[in-house]
Amino acid sequence: MKNRKVINIQVGKAIKDLREAAGLTQEQFAELISMSTKNVSSVERGRVGISLSTLKHICEKLNVSSDRILFGDRYTNNVDLLSERFSLLSPEEFATVSDVFNKLFIATAMHRK
């Protein structure tokens, strides 16, 4: 077995956790970032590292900052993850997502009556 660098293991775990939080399979994620499923698996297990351009591409596709991947989860719950992802959306994307969430909040409130 090849020696794995600690940074590769930490980054790989962060990527896996964020991919799963986004509800993506390895296959879906691989297609999204133009990487083979085998490569995604190797990255997530920390067997290989990633380039800065790959890190940037992953951050763009998952709508997260590189700090989150490189420095870990400094937050207490998933609300912070959602907030971070919302902040990286374009104004048009944010308007669409806000509209969807507002409709979900209305539907949820109706069930509470």
C-alpha cells in the first residue's frame, strides 16, 4: 500500500462528506467534475491528492469555499453549510433558490396548523 499524506486523507474525507451532503453518488459527482469514478474514489480515500485547479472546480460544483475543504468543518450544524453554499450563488441562482425555500417554508407552516 502506498503511503498516504495526512493532507490527502483530510481533504479526501472533506470532499466525500460534502459530496454526500449534496446528495451525490460518486458516479454523479465524477461526471459533474469531469473525473473518473475510480479517481474520485482514490481522492476520497486519500490515496491521491488533487491539483489547485481540481480543487477550484470541486468548490464551484459543490458551492463551497476551499477553506471548508482545506481546514475542515468549523461550523456547528448544516445551516452553516447551506448558508455558505447560498453565498456562492449568482444573484439569479440565489433568487431561484430563495423562491423554492420560501415555498417550502409556506408548505411546512401549513402542515403545522
